[in-house]
Amino acid sequence: MEKHVLLRDLDIPNIRELDIYQANDGYAAWRKAVGGMKPEGGMKPEGGMKPEEVMGVVKDAGLRGRGGAGFPAGLKWSFLPKDMFPKYVVVNGDESEAGTFKDHQLVENNPHQVIEGVALCSYAVQASTAYIYLRGEFYEPAKTLQKALDDAYAAGLLGKNIFGTNYSLDIHVHLGAGAYICGEETALLESLEGKLGQPRLRPPFPAVQGLYAKPTVINNVETLANVPPIVLNGAKWYRQFGTEKSPGTKIFCVSGRVNKPGNFELPLGQYTIRQLIEMAGGTIDGRPVKGILPAGSSAPILPASALDTKLDYESVQAAGSILGSASFVILDDTVDIVWAARKMVRFFKHESCGKCTPCREGTYWALRVYDKIVSGHGTTRDIDMLVDVANGMANKCFCLLGEFATSPVLSTIKHFRPEYEQFIREHNDGKSGDYQDELIRDHAIAVLSEVTLGMPH
Amino acid sequence: MTLKDKRSADIEIILSKYPTKRSAVMPLLYLAQEEYGYCSDEAIREVADLTALDPTEVKSVVGFYTMFFEEKTGQYVIEVCDDLPCALKGADAFVHHCERKLGVRAGQTTPDGKFTLRTVMCIAACDRAPVAQVNREYRYSLTPDGFDKMVDELKGTV
């Protein structure tokens, strides 16, 4: 993109500093919304937008949640009951989907735009406290964010009676401690309340009973980073990017077998997966693409025939997967599909919160079957066994984690069944030298989880 | 000296952020871990005291989240990602190298108590794989040589 809307750190060096952010329209949307005294002085509060006007412009812009679900943000905000206080804004910066690292860059390199977005959302729903929940591993980015918050407080942008108005807002940073499930919004709320990160039954939805059973908005970091430019420039401006149903720009994370992995901010629906891979420097040694994971481990894998799919929510769905958080992991023809699927299943087994049986047991058994195959003890019947296990989980889990866990199993078997059969034929020697070290290592760590099927001790 | 004596200012700030004491349990556990090196029974009792929770409840939080250590660790906890995106860039071979360099397997601590090596799931830095964290600080785009150098520096032998 000529000028980035979100990854502005790529255009403006040191935009993480408050003065540089402010010199580049930073907090202009915030002043526009809250009104109040101008920075140059003036005694009486003036101007400003009504909270519902802020909500309205975000609705009109058609901004959809960037965390994965793609739910319209303005609509989500409007679900909060008007007359119940306090209300909370909670920001989901748990960013734990394998292959996702966009919020990491936003928080670390453009923290004020995140803060301004959080502030605007809080103002729109009239919350006076917001929590930014970052995954525990974002210990360093959290320090950057805290410094940015401290600077914003010192400049009178946050805190009591902002710009001399009667609106006050506190924003706190909260660190998780290593649990993928906390990216699920109700598990995140539980975690923020100091409990185990396990999802809640819905309804009631967080909009009505969220944090501390109060009305709560939960949005992803990237979603809220879109809000300042929308409020500043208007819905029409925002809609010049993207498509009718998927307006705006989106950050695409590209990793795996490409030469220049990284974050790429693009208008939704304008480019194809093939072009995205080209932007990421093409595949290593120019090898052919074997598979594409459009949203990390959670998304059904797409075969190379989907390379010309457009990058927006509807097109990726039509191709048989989901855009989700848009974390594209690229697999080339050197990658063993069975090995890759096992890695993904291992992830879900590790991250299952244990609350519901289909997920807790299903991920455990699916990994056991993969271990059996990868350790050289598989038979072709195990492929059907995997499908059985996954079908035993599908549509039966308490939250999406368990549903997502079926994706790597079912989609890789659907598109690459002959590779499974070939793998089993070639490795059925009871030794499987290629992967022994990994299996033993995982086994040693999971000792613990008695994943011993057919494996040497 | 208790946690309360040593970190009273930090504890005050943490508790002031939330309307319930219970919400402070994770930040306080981090604090305790900084002081004691891991979430010892003593640390758990102190955090329970500060949050008006039963020690069992605090212990369950420690057990649920992977970043709270239930046992003593090495001075430096090295956590190497071997999840799919990093593994596509050679993380498995890299972890193997780390194990040989440190002389322990992943999940273990060196006999001198200097290093604990762990493998972790995706840590949101796949653009700079293979990636690791040392005491929660990122180390990006690691190479075997770079890892050796880092370990030697941390050992203080360089």
C-alpha cells in the first residue's frame, strides 16, 4: 500500500513515540470525538461527537472484527444496554493462533493508534475502564504499551475529565500467562477475572453480562486500531478500501516456506493468495505451493488450486476455508502433510482447556493416532480412525477450539489422502527415523501425558 | 521478608487496577515468580492471602497457565518455539541443536542450574523464525551459531 492505515510504522519512523504520533494526526480523532478544550487553550469545553455518532460512523464504515470471526464491530458495540453501568471495554491481544503476529507489530510499533482506538470504543459505549489483555509472552510489547499509556496520561489524553469534559477513562494492560484458549472471548474474561481460562456458556453474551457480569465490548487489537482513522476521516473514506461486504484494509501475516515472511496490510478483496505469496518474496527456492493455511492451524488447509482466491472473508470461505485472523502459513512441496497435520493437532491437544469432553479427549486421541502413524506403526485404517475421531468432535464441543481442532485432520485428509497412504506405506517400518527425535522430545515433555502408543521409551 | 514487604508499591498498583482482588492473581503470581524464581508453596500462600483466595484456587491458576512454574527453574528459561510455522523454518533441528549445546533435553535444567530449556507453542513471531524467548525476552531469527554465542554470553564465559 502507498500509505498504510494500520502499519503506519512502515511509513513513519518512530511513530511509537507520542509526539511523532501526534504530529501525524495522532489523537485527532480522539479530540474530534470527545471535544473539549483545544490543546492551544480555551476555557470552555466545546464541540465533540455524541457517543452514538462515534458508534454510527464505525457501523457505517462496515468495520468487521479482525480477530477471526469478522463480526461487524459497530453492531457489536450497539448490543450493550444503554442504561447499565459500569461498562467495560476489553481488548483481545492474546494473539496465539499459530502464524499470527500482527497485533505484536501493532502494539510494539504503533501503540498509540491502538490506545486511541480503545479510547474511542470506550467513549462510544461510555465505558470508563478498559483492559488490554495481551498474551503473557508479550512481556516486552506490554512494556512499550505501558510506556505509551503513561505518556498519554501525562499529556492529559487519558484519565480524569479528559479535555476538560466530564468524560474520564482508565486503560490498563493485563498479561495472560500462556494459554491459547484465552483468545476465546469468554475464556479471556474468565482469565481477566483471575480464574482458569475456560469459556463460558452463552447466552448471556458479554454485551449484556461480560467482565464482572457487566456489559462488555471485546474487540481484537487490530479491529480497534482501525477506529481512529475511521472516526477522523469518515465511513466513506474507509470504504474506498476493500469490498462492499469486507470494507477496509487488513493485515495479512505470511509465514512458513516463503522468502520474506512478514505482515502485509492490504485492502480486502483486491489481491489473491498467489499475489500475497509473491509479496512475501515467493516460496523458498521457487518450490511449488502444496497447501495454504489462511488462518493458522484453525483454518482448513487449501490446496494449490486455491492460489487465485481473492483475499476477503467471502472469497476464502467460498474456497472452502476461513479468512479468520488472516495468518497465512505457506506449505511447499517439501513439506510432509502428515507431519504438518500432527504438529497442528499437537497444538490443539496442548491448548485444549479440558472443560468439555469431546475436545479434551478428541485432541488427545487424534494425537495418539498421529503419533502411531508418524512413528512408523500406522495402517491405512488409521486414516479412517482419524476421521472418526474428528467427526466425534465436530459440532459437539463447548467452544470453537475443539471445532478448529478438527480442521487440520479433516481438511488434510480430504485434500491429501493419497499422501497419508503413501506416508504409511513408506514409513511402516516401526522406526521412522525422520521424525524420531521430535516424537521422543514431545513424548518426554508430555511424559506425562502417556502418549506412548508404539513409541520406544 | 514476604512479598508484601519487598514489593508493597507494586502490589498496591496491581490491586488498584481491578474492582476485585481476584483479578490481581495473575499479575501477583508474576511478581512472586520474579521474587522466588517459581511459584513455590510459600509464594502461592502469599498470593492467596493478598487476593483473599484459598491457596488451592491460586494453585489451580498456576497449574492451568504454562508461564507459571511449579518447580524451580534455571536462572535463564530458554523457550524455543517448535510449532508449525517455526518448524517450517527448521525449528525441530534447531531445538535439537539447543539440546546438544546445553547437554539437556527440552524440559530439563542444566546441572549447574543456569539454563532451563523448554519448547513452546507459537509465540507470535513467525516472521522471524526460528524464535525463542529467554526469560520472556524475544530472541529472533536464531541460528545455531547465534544460539551458542548467546548461551556463552549468558554463562559469562565470553
